[in-house]
Amino acid sequence: MQKLTRTVTLTVALTLISGCSYFGVYKRDLAQGNLVTAEMAAQLQPGMTRQQVVDLMGSPMLEAPFDAQQWDYVYRLDEAYGGVEQRRLTLTFQGNRLADIERHGDFSSAPSVANERGIGPMDSAGEQTGNLLNVQPEDD
């Protein structure tokens, strides 16, 4: 009987402890969408053709399904232990020409992920091999 009581107590204790963690859950920054920099947005000019916009910005994240005259470039960075940064660039066309540019969010600086370590591929040793934003990682 004592063995059964010990086994049940141990099982209940392990079950309760397994649901709690003192170390927390690992999280990572999650970036989604089109990365649009201030330099890219500054190069947009009313009167550009759709093809010129695609050459400069890439394909849009969203094309309005009922209004083919509007393209949205959306970038969202959900920081693991911080807030959410969102940028949105809405381009409106008249025919084949860019007519209006609306900016939502802070385009004045590169995203915080890029400021920390740059954005781009890494080799197997963890060394930066490319950088999409030409931001140099800071040395410690």
C-alpha cells in the first residue's frame, strides 16, 4: 500500500511539474510579408508603370480582389519578447500608372532584426554570407 501511495504521489507531482517551467518557452522574432525599406519607398514616383513598380519593389503581398487598382506591400515583425512592428505601403493605380502612395508605419529606419544581425543567408558556421539591407552587424 505504501508503494502504491508513493507511486501515485510521484506521478501526480511529475504531472504538475511538467506543466510548469522556470525557464520559459523559447521564442523567436517572426517577420512576415514584403520587406520595404525607406530607400525603396523613396524611389516610388507617381506616373511609374506597374512593371517599373514590380521591378523596384517586387510582387505585392496583397492585390485587392475586387479592385485591381490597389496593391499593398505589408511587412510585420512580431518580436519574440517585445511588441509588433507593422509597415504598410498602399499603392493606387489609375490604369497602368501609379497615382497615389500611402505609407503606414515607421519607414525611417531598418527593422530591428536587421539592426541586430542583418538579414540574409548564413553559412554553416553561423557567419553572415549576404545582407539584403546592406546593414553591417555590430561587433560585441
